[in-house]
Amino acid sequence: MVLNFRQFCAHNNTFKQKAFHLLIASALLLSCQAAIAQQVYTLKFATLMPTGTAWSKLMDDWVKEIEDKSKGRIKVKMYSGGVMGDEPDVLRKIRKGQLHGGLFTGYGIGRIYSPARVLEMPFLFKSVDESDYVREQMMPDIEAGFRKSGFELLGWPEVGFIHFFSTRRITSVDDIRDLRIWLWQGDPLGEAFFKAAGIDPIPLSIMDVYTQLSAKHGSIDTVYTSTFGAIALQWYSKLKYATHIPLTNAIGGVIVSNRFYNKLPADLQQLLKTTGKKMGDDIRLNAREENRKSIGLLEKNGIEFMFDWDEVNMDEILKIRDDAALYLEQTDYIPAEMFAKTKKMLTDYRNNPANKSNIKPDMAPPSSN
């Protein structure tokens, strides 16, 4: 078929129009992709951890890794040392969108997904190997619980073994009952433990502890924290004694709000998950090492450790633990089925001849990880 001149021109114009439209569409697509690629997301992140510590250094490394690997698409504004308030204050600001994430202790975790705190029940685990095993088994459920509560769990660090520190000697459970012990205000697990032990604590925000320890007639004379925490928070400088016996192996969590996380492209979500997990693992291992080192540093600075396992009635200790668990079950803070699942995992672990558990909880036992 032979086209006449008019037909040829019309056909040619149609082709040019289609080519032009295709060119415009391609340009728009490329510009949209470029805009998405260049969009910058600012992550506002808060923690109680003071600057200048080993843990804050690991967090600084995490920030640098995120910003470098995202090629500047994620910027992190870090608020350390409690400048955004206590953990409940930080959570309120996250829920309002004023902050996007934080590093939390078990206290803050309990306000997001309280069943996770079964991992820091007093006198439950005999070693960090036991707690590591149970944590790994339970992590899918814990991550799902966080997600349902509006948060993405990035990493799982660890505060470490918690001890009583006091201005007064502690040689028995009865001695502890006579002390003016701080309770982290609004902590259901702490309340349950002290109620089970017959102790009447003094509730305060963690932000007020140092002030009260420093005051001539302060309201408290006894606190509980890890050995590293006692140094990092400078509480040790106002105290004289500490217990060998630890209460629990305290947990932590690196979290961001789903509101922030779900806005990120898939590659940046994966970057946060990968680097957050590594940071949590690094802090957990570092905490175990720093807590061991801190025992010697505290002793050199005049802290006397006392009240060891051979001075305690284990039946009394275990009754306190079980009574505290019952209180928490009754309020559904930690459901009964969560305790049952944890106990079964522990039984399975302890019945495996390949696993070795300490006879009683240790100050800071080494991990196989």
C-alpha cells in the first residue's frame, strides 16, 4: 500500500505525538524516582543513657552507620541523658509524633508490650545462657506484640544483672525491709516484687534519684541498678554497699514507631532492622563485659559487696518470686500462659545434657554467644 503525502504527514504527526507523550511520561517517572530517592527522613531518637559511656559510643556508631549507608536519606537526631524526660515522657512524645524512637529499659518496654518482661522476672534464670535461649525462642512473639502496639522492635540490648546499692549494710532480707528503697515510679513489676517481699518502697522518677541520694535528708537510701549503671548514673558516689545477689537480668529494647517506620521505603526499613539488631547485640555483649569490669571499679571506689547466696533462704527467695508472678498474672501484666511457656522452655533447656546451668543465679556469668 502506498501512502499519499497527506496520509504520510498525518501518520508522522501521530507518531511524533506518541513519542512526545512517552518521553514526558518517562521524564515524570524518573523525576518521581529521583524525588523518592532523595527524600530525607529525620529520626528523632531519645535515651536515658548519658553521653560519654561505652553504650553511647555504640549508639553513635549506629547513627553514623545509618546515615552513611542510607547516603544521607536518614538523618538521626539523638537526645541522650534523659533530656527528653523519663521513659514514660519519651513514649508520650513518640505517640504524639514529637519523637520517633528510643532505647528503653524493661520499665519502658512494659508500657509498650508488658508480657516481654517475663524475661526479667526476679530469680527466674540461673544464667545468661538460659535467658538467651528463652529470649531467642520468644522473640517472634515479642516482635509481633510490639508491632500490634504500634512499634517496630529493631534490637534487644541488655542492662544486665541488677543489684541493691545502699548507704546501709545489707546482710539479710529483713535488712532490706528496713531500708528506704527507691521504686521506679509506676513500674508494675517492681511494685509486684516489693509487695511480695513485704517491702514498702519510695516511688520516684529515675530523674530524681541522684538528687535524693545527694540530699542531706533525702527520701531514699537504697536503689537497684546494674554495676555499670551505678557508675554511669553516678549513683555509686553516694552509696557504700551493694549485694552480691542480683535480682534479675534486666532487658532493653531499641524501638521506632510504626508511624515513622511504615513511611520508609523498603530498603531503609531493612537498613534500620539490620543495623538496629546489630547495635542491640553489641550493647548486650558490651553490657556483660562492662558490668564485670564495674565490680572491680566499684570496689576500688569504696563500695563493699555483701549478702551472698550462702546467706539467703532460697525457699523464701523463690516464694517472693512466685508471689510476684501471681500478682502480675492477676492484673494480666504478664499473662499466666506467658509464664507457663517460659517455664516449659526453661525445663526443656535444663533437661538437655548439653546445656549447663548454674545452681543459682550468678553475678554476671559468661555467655556462650
